[in-house]
Amino acid sequence: MNARIRAAGVADIDSLFDIRTSVQQNHLSRSQLAELGITPAALKDALESGPCAWIAELDGIAGGFAMVDLESGEVFALFVRPHCEGRGLGQLLLAAAEQQLFREHGTIWLVTDGGEEIRANGFYLKQGWTLAGRMDERDVRYEKHRPS
């Protein structure tokens, strides 16, 4: 399988939602996302504001995406379809997000579910992120510093 990363655009909004709602861990439906303010209109505004999202494709099919908040230095989202896991898409997407954020920030961050069963925690640690602490009873914050 041939994997590649490309910038996401407004035409990809449906794919972003399809990928986000396909995951099993940290699953949210479209209506739950809307309750959080994550709507097609909000994504359109973000995508038009600058390079903030990337899609990973396997043989031309969208298999995952990452999205950042350029202003705050946050990796806002990173999701891979279940049938595309284990093929390096998450690493490619995280590298693209990190590269963009490190252009403006010395330290970048993300928040994820801190449950021991959540695979994302091991993934971020393997990618050189540091557990910075608990945000609440459920979520944890990871940070990474720009390489010298």
C-alpha cells in the first residue's frame, strides 16, 4: 500500500467527519461533535484560515487526518480509520502537525483520554511526547519541545 500525506481542504470536510466518526476509542457521533462546536462551518473556517489539517491516504483513499490549532500550538485532532491502523499513517500525520506547529511554537501540546486502555497514550510517548499532567478525571495533557 502506498501512503502519502496531503493538505486537507474544504472539499475534504465530509472525509474528516467520516474518519472522526469511524474510530472506536474516543468515538463521537456527528451530533456529539456538533454539541462541541465541531461543525462543517467551523471546519470550513479553520481550513480557510491557513495550513491546519492534513489527510493521510492509502492508495488514494483517505485513511486518517490530523488538525492543529496554529494559534495555541495544539494538536487538536489525530484520527485513523480502524482498518488503516498499524500502517504508519498516525506517525506521518503527527510529523506533519508537529512540523507546522514548531514553526511558531517552542512547545506544542495535545489533550487526549488518559485511560490506560487508550492506545493513543502509548503512541504519543513513543513519538517523543511527555505526559505533562492530568487535565481532569478523564483527560491528560502531553507536551513536546522543539528539537534543538
